Amino acid sequence: MSLVRLRQVVKRYGTKLSVDHLSLTIERGEIFGLLGPNGAGKSTTIKMICGLLRSDQGEIEVDGESVRRHPLSVKSKIGIVPQEIALYEHLTAVEHLRFFGRLYGLRGRQLQERIDEALAFVGLTGHRNDRPGSFSGGMKRRLNIACAIVHQPKLIIMDEPTVGIDPQSRNHILESVRELNRRGATIIYTSHYMEEVEAISTRVGIIDHGRLIALGTIRELLMQVEEQEKLVIETEGLTDLAVEEIKRHASVQRVERRDGVLEVYLRHAQSYLQDMLYILAKHEVRIASLRNETPNLETLFLTLTGRNLRD
């Protein structure tokens, strides 16, 4: 049986349709990457799964229970690592875990064991009596994760957990995600770093304008753009006329321009490379460097939404 199921879920804010008849199933044991540009409805969807927002229509179930009819039972099965660091500056690390553990009904020896396990898991055992004011950004993120897992939830939702931290802490968190999954947790993971999602996800869903526009494994999704290639050309003296002529080429699907860098998306870049070079030379545009890139998840995202994930 699936762990999370959404059926025709709708959420409106006034006249704005934030989530538009969204249906989605997340299987037990998955690391499910949830992607979408800003304003796509991803955060609203997460809040509805957690029971923090009520849907206007449709049904959401977690572990076979309705979020609408059994909100407290559902919440007991979920741990959430929020996008914004959510800690109490006056509480030590161990006091944070004791507080959140008690909220989930843990008491006595079981509570203490879970606290010790959570601190050890995130590498903060030696800082158990320290307050977060003395922590680095990465340590604060790890404490947030410990608070989310102290009750050993079946579903862990990680909303941008690596924002604003150093590479070492980022790698530690990604490995923590894999280990939590190995221990049996199902994870919903959102990020603006496409390489993270590619590295850890078993399946990926892409949301735009409140609708699910793509769903599948990384391989399944990349098959949609496997014939598309990206030609990256760094230029000097790039002109609007040159860009417009490249856009009109029959094989070109899309052109992105960032100052003097051209990203040309086309089928079989090698076959049409000579055409691109001819157009640039005709307009007296000098080429500083040129490379051909194979399609990745970022390519698919841009193809489907017309935007980069970080836009």
C-alpha cells in the first residue's frame, strides 16, 4: 500500500488556484524528489500533507488515514525539516529533543533513548548541552533534522534542508537522507539544487501552476529529452541580431542568453554545430569557448516549465 496518496486535491487563495486537482502517490520506502519553480504550489502541497493547511477539494491520505478526518494520528507519523531554521535560542540541543519528543508522546527511558539516538545520528552528541546560538548554520540544520526524527516517523518531509550551509554540512545532510531511507523512512525532498535531487531520489515529480507535469524515475524523465542537446557558447561581441537568427534555425528548440553566454538547445548538436558557428561569424561574434552538454534533469525542468529551478 502507498504511504501518501493525493486525489484531485485543490487549494485556492482567494481567486488564485494554487493547487489544481493534483493527484499523486508516494510509495513506501521512496526518496521522492518534489520539484517546482517558485509559486508552483509545492509548499502548499507539503503543508496540506502535514495537515497545516486544509484542502478545498480532494482527499489526502498518509499511511491509509485521511489527513482531514484523523489529523493528529497523521501528524504523529510525519517529521518535517522546514525551509527556515526553526529552533528556540534559549533551549539546549537536548532540551529541543526532549520538548519535541514529549509532543509526540515519548516519555521516560524511551524518550531518553530516542534523544541519544537522534543526537548521535546527526553528529551532535558532543553539543547536547549547547544552545543553537553557538552553532554554525550546518549544525542548526542538523539539529532541525534531529527534532524531526526523534519520534522515528514513517514519513520525513525535507523542505530545502541544505539552503545556506557549507559543502561539508550539505554532504552530511545528503548522506543522512540516504541513511534514514535505508532505515525504512519514506522521504519527500524538495530542493533548488537539481544535482541533489538527481543524486538521492528514487522518483521525481515536477509541479508547475499547481499541476503535476512530470513524474517518474530519473531515467524515465531523462528519456523525454534524450534527443535534445545543449550547446554552450561563450562569446565576445554578441549581438541581438545573431541571437535572433540562431533562434530562427529550424533545429533550435530554445535559446537562453546570459550576458555573452549562449545556451542553445537543439536536436543533435554536432549535426548543426557548423550552422551555429557560421551564424556567429557572419555577425562578427567571436567565440571564447564552446562545449556540448548532454541533457539532465535541469534540461527537462527548463523544457517543461520554461524556467530554471532557481528562478
